[in-house]
Amino acid sequence: MWSSWLALGLVIGAALMAVVARWQVRRALKRQQVAERRARAAERLAEIGGLTSGLAHEIKNPLSTIGLNAQLLGEAIDEFPRDAAITDIERQRLQRRIATLRREVERLRGILQDFLNYAGELRLDKHPADINRIIDELCDFFMPQAQAQGVRLRTDLATGELIVPLDVPHIKQAILNLMINAVQAMHNAASSGGAIAPKELIIRTVPTRDPSNRITAVQVHVIDTGPGIPQDVFAKIFTPYFTTKAGGSGLGLPTTRRLIEAHGGRLEVFTDAGKGTDFVVTLAAEPTA
């Protein structure tokens, strides 16, 4: 009797093990197939990225030629003798058309450069750098532009050096993009008649320390006193080509996030309607005492 039950149990156990083994094999195969599809997709995206970047570079060359020839044409029209078969009104009309052509060339050049900054190959050359010093240099550079928009720019930097491994030009570009974005947000709110607090841009650095008091990370806060980001816009601010600004490319914030994440950092956003927005950049620090 017991031997029969034992035999039955062994048969059932073997059957269950076979089912489990088969399920595990199928699961492993499925994971492998998913991994292969992702690898092929990544290769395809890399290929497309290389093609589009190459195409953008190819477009820039004839665009530069068009811009240069428009400039030369404008100069040639200015040098026409006054007794030439062209009236002053016609001369002015031609100059206006050439000026429009040159403006559009510059606009296209800017669009292409924004695209290359976002989609082009990103190579970092990181070295230990003091983030406080970088902020000071950026603020010295950006102060006149902020003041021209009626924005008070001030810093609230942690004491001492905050050493972070950085590609300095790229991280400067990322933080400067956030500063420009903040000033534009406050300026646009004031232009549209929105009631906001006195326009102020605050750049703050905050270190994070471990139990032994070593700095492990550094946060850079870019804080504005603008109107805040509407809820329906907030979810889209990092979507490529999404913009609420007239003439904006919609690539500024996506490019900024890409630069920060390439450093192993992260970019977070906190906004409060009617009070302002805080973009927070978090970067891992060099081990210090």
C-alpha cells in the first residue's frame, strides 16, 4: 500500500519537476529573446542617431554658405552706385528680404545646434572641480543678462570646496540652461501681466555627508520666484520638442537632463504655483574629509 503511494508521489513529483523545468526553460528563452530585441533596438537607435547627427552636420555646411552669400549680396547692394537702375525704395526692399533670409539662416543654425547638443555623441572629460567656483564663474557671466530682465541674481553657497568629478564645459552648459530657463519663466510671467513676487534667481549648493562627515554628494539648486509650472505642463517639460515659449526649440531641458545624467547625476524639479520653481541637480562628490 505504502509502496504504491510512494510510487505515485514520485511520479507526480517528477511530473511537477518536468513542468517547472519546462517553464524555467521557456522563461529563460523569453528573457533571452527580449534581451536580443533590446540589443537590436539599441543598435538601431545608435545607427539612427549617427545618421541624423551626420545629416545635421551636412546641412550646416550649405547653410553656412547660404548665410555668407546673403551677407555678401547685401554688401554688394549697398555698393551699387546711386545712378544705377535701382531706386532707393527697391534697394531697401531688397535689403529687408536679405535681412529676413539671414535671420532664418541663423534660426535654422540654432535649431541644428540644439539638435546636435541633444542627439549628438556625448564624450565627457571629467576632472575633479570645485562646484562652488563653477557657480561663481557662471553668475559673473550671467549677471548682466539677469539684470537686463529685472532679475536679482544671488548665491547661497556652502562653505569650503565642493569637489565633484566633472566635465566642466558640459556641466556649465547644463546649469546655465537652467538659469536661462528660470529668468525666461519670470520674464514671460511679468510680460503676460501675471502678479508674481519680486523677480529673484537663487543658486544654492548643499553638500550631503555620511556618518563620518565626508561629503558624498552635492546638490545645486536653481530657484526662481516665478509663477511655477502648471500641472498640465509639468509632466511634459522633459519631452523633446515640447515648449511653451515662442521660438523655443523644446530641447533645452532634455539636453540639460542628458548632460547631468551622463555625469551619473540626476535632475529633479519642485514647483509651487505662484511661488516659483526649484530645479535640483544632484552629483556624486569626490571623497573628502
